[in-house]
Amino acid sequence: MKISSGLQEFHEKLESENLGPLWSSIHKLNTIEPEAKPVPYLWKKELIERNLEEAEELLEVGNGADRRALFLINPGMKDLKPVGWGGATQTLYAAVQAVKPGEVAPAHRHTTTALRFIMKGKGAVGRVNGEKITFEPGDYLTTPTWAWHDHANEGDETVYWMDCLDAPFTKYMNVCFTEFYPEKQQELSVPDDYSSKRYQGGMVRPISDRKPSIAPLGRYKWEQTKQGIEGLREFDPDPFDGLAVEYINPSNGKDANNRIGARMQMLPAGFKGKAHRHVHSNVYHVFKGKGHTVMNGIKFEWSEGDFFVIPSWVWHEHVNESETEDACLFSTNDLPIMEAFDFERVEELKSNDGHQDVKEIFQPVY
Ligand code: GTQ
């Protein structure tokens, strides 16, 4: 639209009166395609470890600091940082938390929902809604909305895990409440590891859980997740995601956390995935292996311990560069939010046999 100087002056006056002219901005409002602020990005393990080590020297959990966690800030969302939160994508917050032997991260609860993926170290335990839960590498743990939770390290090595919360989403929606428990740790009301014992069968459900609840199972053990993936190996892998499973709530079959989806995917040795894009966004953690993901023509090389994000509507394809070792990727997503509002869409790349041209190699910060 051509804007005369008179119209331009009128627009400036409108802005000073807190009004906006739709005639000159309708295509910014109704975009042709999503114009994601977050960008594809990757954080190296070395960068996170180096800074966590520094934080380990500078602060003690339970004595001045409630949590020792470093969160991922998407460079495309830096301007939102002063609000006091980082978004890895427009809906998902992700961090790496370190708890040293003897430390107790005090109990609180919030509207924001959370999940954890244990990366490294043994001896940590979490309390969630009255249950003491063992944390081991490869486990997925859910902390649903408004559940009391505190963490402790009863072992003799530092334990590291990934936290994922829907904090950017709850911030946008202005719905976040928090409460602090009167003691450092909450009281226990059920036997230790109660929920994983009740669900140790895997495929059967206690009859009392026929009525669905928000999180009947708190811990999803790596051994069982691995078995689930192994069961897919003899069939064709998904052309985009390899051998992939989702963590589910066994009382209703939906996502284990009702607002954040989570998956474990194995890319078999030599796997070369095809490209697609979708409206939901992902945060990835490389649990095992070495490979790369091409996002919008940029090659992001990853290895064990790295994190990367796939924002909305970004073309992406995963490759396992090893011909002998499988790669395992843990990822979280906002699919439950997208599906709840009928926002989800997926498109497969049709050209070039489903592969993007690589125009650039991403240079990470170490
Ligand atoms: O462990 O409760 O990374 O409340 C961010 C907010 C971890 C936690 C985070 C939290 C927690």
C-alpha cells in the first residue's frame, strides 16, 4: 500500500494515541506463514558444562540458590529476556540443572508444568506430590502443574538433568502462580517409587486408574523406553524420525505431561532422514551418538550432550553419521498445546527426493 505523507502523519498520531491502522498492517497480523521469532540453534555440551562448573563453584543449592540451572536462550528471542525468562522456543523453556552431593533444592509448586530427562550421574532423588522418586540416567520424569516438587542428591557425584517447562507459554498467557512449601522438603505420603512399582508391568493398568488422572506414573525408566524402541527395529523406521516413541500417561493414553510432549528416538546406524516441517516446535538433547540435523539449509552438527532447537515451520532432517553406532535423541515438544487449539500442520519436502540443499554449516560457541 502506498502511504502519502498525510497518511504517514496520521499513522504517527494514531500511535501516540495508542491506536493502530489495520489498513497498513493486516499482513503482519494475518501472516502468510508463521514467522517464528526463535531461530534454529545449537548449544554444545562443552559450553554448558564449562558454565555449570563455574556455577558449582559460585553458589550452593539450598543455601541462597533454589536451583542451579542454566537455561537456553534462543538468540531470536533475546529481547524477551529482561522479562526474566528464556525461551528455547516460543512455548518451551529448557535448562540443564546440576545438583551436587548433599544438596537439597527446596520444595515449591507452580502452574507451569515441567519434565526432566536425566543426563548424567547417580544418587539424585526427587519428591513429587508425596512420592520419593529415584533418578537415573536415561529416565524421563514428569512434574505436572501445581505438584509440589523438591530434589536432593543423596549420592556421591554431581547429577545433571534437562528441565523442560512450558514457562514461555504460561508467561504469555499470564497464568503463572507459585507457592513455596513451608519446609525444605515435602512430607512423603506414599512408599518410595510407588508409581513406578504400580506400573512395572508396562502394558497393564491398576484397575483403580481406569478413571484418568494427570500423572499416575512419575518415572519412565530408560530400560523400558529402550525396550519399546527395540520393538520397532525390525519394522521400517519412520522416514523422518527413525525409531521413535512417545512418553504417555497410562491412564488416558495421552502425553505423559499434559502440556509438553516428549519422545525418545533412535536413529539407526547410517540413518538418513527426510525433511519435513511442522507448526509445533522441539527442543532436542543428544543422549547418545553423533550426527547432524539440517534446518532450513543450515547443517547443525551434534554429538552426545548437545542441545538444539527446531522452531515452528522450519524444514529439518536428521542424519546419523555413524555406520556402526545408533544415535539416541530425547526431545520435547509443544504438540499438546498445538493440538488442543487445532494449530498443528505438517508438510513434507517433495523436491530433491525429500532432502534440503546444505548452504551453510553452523559454527557453535564452545
Ligand atoms: O527444578 O523446580 O529449570 O521450578 C526451572 C524452574 C527447574 C525446578 C527449572 C523450576 C525448576
